[in-house]
Amino acid sequence: MSDHTLAEVVDLTRTYSGVRVLDEVSLSITPGITTVIGPNGSGKSTLLGVLAGAVEPTAGAVRYAHEGSDDGENDKQIGYLPQRVPFRGEFTARETLGFYAALVGDDPDAALADVGLADAGDRRVAALSGGMRRLLGIAQATLGDPTVAVLDEPTSGLDPEMRERAFRAAAARASDDTAVVVSSHDLDLVDTYADDVIVLDRGRVAVAGSRDRLIDDYGVDDVKDLYRAVVSDRASAESDIDSGDTDGDEGSKGADETTSESVHVTGVSDR
């Protein structure tokens, strides 16, 4: 693992009922914004769930930069936003973040301000719009400044203005020491914000690397054209672009159940 690699996926395989959803996937996660794109059924949600420690791999492993460090302070420090987050509707936004912030020694008001929800702290979660709940999820996933923040479709089901706001809030959490891994069908936003792009197709990594290098290598103008050039199922590629659909993980009930029933707490959950 290089000095700039924060997480590394090695020969990762995940099966459900004997069906391979991920097939010997290997890749590196570096600081900045890494976007994971691909058709429905390609394995995006499963990959993000394994990376966050919410889904156990069938084979292979995920290694983190600070595993085995002497101080242990940054060991497996991962934040996670699944597609559906079961926040309690009767709690306010501030109370919701306050519970998780207390576990990692963070400031809930600062976290709300970071995602543009400073004025919504006293509003109950049930009264928040879908976009505001996604922003609250981003704030929760990034409490404690995790080394890697994993966000599964943070813009799904939102209107264009709120998609931009949510993606911008996610991107703002990246730094020279922090990786934000985002899955998305919104290729225009991916094109705007991504440092690195991973294209999954049928459970395998079709291509992975820096956005600029991949666009140059394939002689295309943007990520949307890169997606069309790489994904083998052209009909699926065309229907998925800008669809805003959730991944549903890949036709697998098991994956969806695993990632939607719990909230991962940075520094507290096993991973």
C-alpha cells in the first residue's frame, strides 16, 4: 500500500445464493473524491457496503492505511451513508446528530453548518425534505473526520438543485488526507466533482483511475461519454444515465437488507 492509498480492496468477491455480485475486484482508494458508477446490477452498493464494513466479503479483503498503526487512533476510521438511513422522525436534526457526535467527540452544530443545515437544527427529521435528510446523512457519515467516507447514492431521488447541493456537501469533505467514495447515476455531477472514477460492469472493475487520465485515454469529452465507451451493455448504459434510480443492489435482497437496516457510526462500528 502506497503512502497515498487510504484503503485497498484485494481480490474481493461477494456472492448471494451462489450468484457472484462482485467478482475478484481489486482497487485502491486515494485522497479526494472517488466516484463509483455502473449499470444497475453491477455491484456498486455491495462494493460500498464491503468497503464500509457493513457487508462481509465472501473472499478477499479490504485493507486500511492505518491498520496496525502503533497509536491505533485512526484504525478503520470509516464513515458510511447507506441508501436508506433509518433516522427517527420524532427527533430533531440536532438531537439526531448530537447522539452520534457524542460517541466520537464532535460538534453537532458544526456538522449541521458544514452541510448547510444550520437553520434546520430544531426541525424534526420527519419534517425535513428528502434532500435535507440526505444532507443530514452526509453530516452523520462524516462526523469525527473519518479517513474514508462512503456515501451510497447521496443524490438519489432528489431534484437537480438538491442533487447539486448534496454532491457539493459530500465533495467538501474530501482533502489531502481524506477520501470520499460516492456511488451515483448522475454523471454530470460525477464529471464536475470526481478526482477518480471506478466503472463497475457485471461485478468487475471495467476501468479505474483519475478522471482526467481516463477521459484522455479513451479520447472522450466527459464522464458520460466514458461510461458509454466502457460499459459493455450499451442498452443498460443508456437507460441508467441520469436516471437517478437507486441501485437496489444488483437484484440481491440480501445486500439491500444488510445496508439499509443500520446506521454506521464512525469510530464506533466494527469498521
